Amino acid sequence: MKFICPTWITEKLDGFIVTVFVQPRASKNMVAGLHGEALKVRLTAPPVDNAANKMCVEFLSKCLKIPKSSLEIVSGQTGRTKHIFVRATDDKQALMRKIEALAD
């Protein structure tokens, strides 16, 4: 079933690719709406030794209430703009709603 996705979400056969703009060294972890064509995520972790990437996956898994193993950074490991694959394990439509709700 095809969904009408926002421009920052791309539907794949078994999940979604979410474009995320990460702001490291923030005062607290939070989703800060949209930044252009990406979901803006503020993280307390510094952008060294993969700390921000790890925290990004942990934070998004908590927000979406899915296991960390269902998330994978597929591009942008060294930049601020990342493409994160979110694997749909059961109800793809419910997952899509959760992802969209992050931007509200």
C-alpha cells in the first residue's frame, strides 16, 4: 500500500527513509520540527567518536517506541544531514503516523 509521504520521508518496501538534520551539543535532546526538507533533532552528544550518531538512533527509537535495531543510519554518518532507515516490523501505516507526528 502506497502512502502519501512528506518530502522528508521516503517509503521503501520494508520501511521508510527519514531525512534528519542533527544539531549536536544542544542543551537537551528534542525534536525541533522541520529544518528545510529534514526533521531537526537536537542532541546533547558532541559530534565526535560517533557519539551523536549513537544518541540519534537511541533518541529516535525512544520517540518512535521501536527497538534501536529497527533504525540504521544509511548515509550522512559524518555530516549533520542523515538518512535513517526505519524498519517497519508490523503495522507500516502506524509507523508512518508516528514518524509524521515527530514533526508536529
